[in-house]
Amino acid sequence: MVSLRRTLRLNLALEGGGAHGAFTWGVLDRLLEEETIEPGWLSGTSAGAVNAVALAAGLAEGGRTAARAKPRAVWEAVAKAGVPDLLRNNPWFAGISKSSALAQVASLFSPYDFNPLGFDPFRKLLEAHIDFALLRTTPGPELLVAATDVATGLPRLFRRREMNVLCVLASACLPTIHHAVTIDGHAYWDGGFSANPDLVTLGRESPVGDTLIVKLNSIDRPGVPMSAREISARINQITFNQPMLRDIQVIETVRAHHRPWSGLANAADARLARQRFHLIDAGRFTSALAPESKAKPELELLTYLYTSGRSETEKWLARNRSGIGRRSTVDFAKDLLPGRAAAMLTPAAGASSGAAA
């Protein structure tokens, strides 16, 4: 019997978050079980870039079956590697890596001091699992992998036709741990500083009208951090959330001012204004984890997050599958930005109110 169910295409926007990216692996694994859902463009940063490239590489090698197997192989290799070779071979760093002190210690030393040769075992892992030459030369979903230009602070989006291991390493380059990644004479750090992930380019350029955001990091965290560990964690949370909040503000502004009947509408902005957004949020799972868990890819943690990603996707599909291709199922102001929507979307009014007070 021929299925009459329509094919639903979804762009995927995948946020970074270190080991927490195993949640996104679970999301992708569950989506790929749905024969009627087809990946559109893939926008990813840091761990999101790893997931996006693994998915695209799997599709290039062998369709859905390989697309499910490839992220699994990458994450299982990450778990098997455990503590990076750089730390394992340095007894002092290996010791502190088992405690919550690693982030604080890393902030006191430059990677150019404790790793002068720029050794990065993750490069070897990626090269062992991703056929970048095949990825560049075969058709498939477009890739937008974000890195941050160290000189300008601006995002650089690497596309499928230029994708190589350095692009992924640049997207995931935390400057307190790794040397900057140099590509064509430009130095890059983690893309989360500037695009986490890019939503605006995705919405303006992709021919697919729906985008599913997989968000790993919660935005709100009640209370005032007091310890050095808590302060550092909150600074990182604020820093890596800002690019997405900025993109949302751009999207909402374009929607508010888009006038399709005026005859003056910019085609890219018109596409962005019409883009239907959807959201799977890992916040209730990741916010309960210790901040340093992002840097500790232990098998138990990765399995927990993978399973959580699958279960959240199952629930999302049950609630929102009918909205794909028809309507947005996330209201940015109501669902993602409670309590700050008015200030963010109408900054002038908020500033005037503050001045009057």
C-alpha cells in the first residue's frame, strides 16, 4: 500500500554545550526513525556542529541507517576516550580533571603554556569517523557551522562545500583549553561566542520553511551566584545564550516590520518573517547537572542525555507534528523568553520607562 502521508522537511538548529550535546544526538536519532521527516539545512555550533556534521556525513554514506549510526559512533568514541589524552598524560591535570577544579585551573593557565604543541586528540577522533572529502563532494543538506573570528569577534559560517576537520575544531575551540584554530590565515574560537547556532542566515537562505531548534542551555537560573564556581558557570551561561537571544530579537523585529503587500519587501527578510520555528528544550535536564559535566563525557551521562533527547522528541512529535509545514509551535516571547520579552523586543520603550523612573 502506498503511504499518503506527506513528507515534512525540517531545518535543524543545534546549540552547543559540550557533553550535553548527547541530548541532541538522542533528538536526531528519534527524528530519523520518522520516514516522513526529512532533514533540511543543518546549522550547528560546537557540540551542535559535531552532531550536524555527523548526521550529514551519515546521510552521505548510507542514508538514514548510516545517519543514525554515525552520531552514535562519534559519541561512543568520545565516551571511550574519556579524559582527553592531553590530561591523561599529565598526572597533575589528570588529577584535577576528576574534581570540579578543572575550569578554575584552566582559567589560570594558557593552553599555549600547558599544551605548547597544540595537541588535540579530538581531531584524530573526528578524522577517524567523518569522511570530509565525501561530505564536501556529495549532495545533501547544507551545513552552517559557526566559529568566532578571534580578531573581529564576528561569526564565520562554514558551508558544506568547504567543510573539513578544522572547521569543526574551530567551532568547538574553547580558548582556555585549546589553541585557536587557524584557517586561511584567520584564527577562530568557539562559535558559541557569536552564533549559537545561527538562526537568521538559516531562516533567510534555506528553502525549507520550518526550523527545529534543539536548545541545550537554560536561560534563566534563579538566585545570585556566590562561589567562584557558580559565578563562572553563570557567566558562561549568559555568554553562550546571548547569540541566540540576539537572533531571536532580529527575527521578531523583521516579523514586526515585514509588510508583504508594500512591494518593497526584501526577499530574504520575507523568507525569514515566514519561517516557522519549533523547539525541543533540554533545559530541565541539563540545568540539574553540575556545570563541569559539560567537560566530562562519561558514558553514564551521555546515555542519560541521549535517552532524554529521544523521549523529549517523542513527546514533541506527539504534540507538534501536525504543525510542521503549517505553523510555528514555539512563541519566542512566551515560551523561550518569559519575563523579558517586552524589554528585549521594545528596547526604546524599556529605556524610556527606566529613565522616567
